[in-house]
Amino acid sequence: MPSGYLALLRDRHSETGRMKRWLTLTTLHDLDARFKLMDRFEGYRQVLTLSFPPIEELFAPDEAADAAKVANDGLADLVLTYPDRFVGFVAALSMLDTNSAVAEVHRAVALGAKGFQIPTHILGRPLDHPDFEPVFEAISNTGLAI
């Protein structure tokens, strides 16, 4: 887990609330624990993604787009820092602001994203809602997977 994104989560979510279980899964946010697990499998490498719950459920609408940027910057940095461990990353998007999500698609591609992670609904709104069409069009134009 990128350290900047982890700091944002800890600042906004109680360790006794929604994130309590997540914080006990150390391989999700502690590189030493993750590397120890990975070392059990010779030649094992990973493609990084954020774990759930999704950004839209963790941050207010005015914070979610920035949280996605922080997360994607951190994931890209981990890939650059540990290329022997991580072959790439799948970018996070906040679908709460379509314009910001489209901009982040382009920014994430420039960072080296291998694809995009989108939850199955956005705060109860289905992904086929017309508001999300520009995001899916932008992703489609990249040729990368969701």
C-alpha cells in the first residue's frame, strides 16, 4: 500500500471502524510482511492494486479524486522502486467526479498503469449510468483493461 495513501486512510478512518480488519492484514500495507510472503514462491511478482473498500466509500467527494492521485503516485513509485517485485500497477479512479476521473485516466497511463480498477457500483449507482460514459470512453481509448 502506498505510504501516502495509507496516511490519508489513517487520518480519516478510525482503526476501530471500517478499516479495523484491513489494518490487521499486514501484507496489504506492510512491505516487509508482503516481501516475506512473496519470498515463499520463487520468482513470484505482483501487479499492484488498491484493496477494497473503494475510494468512493472512504473519502468525501471533494477528497476522493485527490486520494486516487496519491494512491496512483504511490503505486507507480513502488513499481519503480521494486521492479523485481512488482511488474506494474492497476490505477484507482474516483468515479464521484467524472471530469477528474477522465483526467486521472490520462495521468495514470503516463505513470505506467497497466489497467484500471473500478468497483461494481459507485455508492449504489450502476456502472451503466450515463454519467460514467466519458470515463469508460477514456479508458477504452487507452486500450487497457478494467
